[in-house]
Amino acid sequence: MRLLERMRKEWFMVGIVLAIAGAKLEPSVGVNGGPLKPEITVSYIAVATIFFNSGLSLKTEELTSALVHIKLHLFIQIFTLAFFPAAIWLFLQLLSITPINEWLLKGLQTVGCMPPPVSSAVILTKAVGGNEAAAIFNSAFGSFLMDGVKIKDDHRGNQSMHSVDFITWISVKVTHISSPPPPGP
């Protein structure tokens, strides 16, 4: 009886474990073009459903109250977009002296600089009884900030607007600066 009660209470974590197990057993279900069509369902339907569901469950007073917590929003944005990427960068400096694949380190650096996914931030905050309105605002605002600046860098160092988000561009620049230049003609 206690196990069943615990599973009901931790339904989200149980669902995550089951989803991971299902993906391990049958990975072809979740690939692009597969039966679940994640290129459509995840990108558009899932995120819209999460925001819609969260919006329905919030009272207008809660959302208004959450918006005026400027110190909270500054802390979350600085932690997410500055402190955490800096901590990841330091961690990657330690990992760079190990025999770990260089491309894995570059991938970790890029992922470490990205804001948390909207779905995870909102659902996990709601699951632990946190300030859901603040989570919705900060998740959406952080994603907006990171997608707001689009920059492309060609091989000669010229920059132009393009569909590469700002954090990925910074990540590539930092990697480029810390890596020796390729041998040239």
C-alpha cells in the first residue's frame, strides 16, 4: 500500500523513468519522422499544452504577483545564463585534461549555456509545489533572451544576423579562442 501511495505522489518521476525505459527498449518510436512525430508534437503541441495548462491553473493575482518580483527574476536569469555556464566552463576546463572526446566537451559546453527547457522548468516547479507563475515567466523570458539575438560568424570573422542563438555563438567563440588555430595554407 505504501509503495502505491508513493508512486502516486511521485507520478512525474515514475513517468520519466518509464519514458526512458520505453525509449531504451524501442528508440525508433521517438525519432524524427517516427510514429510520435516529435518534430511536431514536442516542438509545438507539448510546449503549447504545458503553457495552456499552466495558464489555466494560475490565478491572475498569482501571475501579477510573480511579475513584480524583480529580484527573483534577476537572480534566476543571472544564475541560469551567467553563473551556471561559468561553472560548466570551469568544470570543462578540468575535464579537458582527461582523455574525454573533444566533441563531447564542446557539446557539454553548448548545453551548459542553454536555458532550461520550458517544459521541465514549469512541470518540475509545479511538482515540488514551487512558484509556478515565476517559473513560467523566467523560463519563457530566458528562452526569449537566448533566441532574441541571432548571429552568424563566417570563417573570416565577419558577423551577420542568422538563425544561430547567441549562447551557441558565444560557446563556439570561447571554444575557438581556447583552441589552437587549424593549420592553414
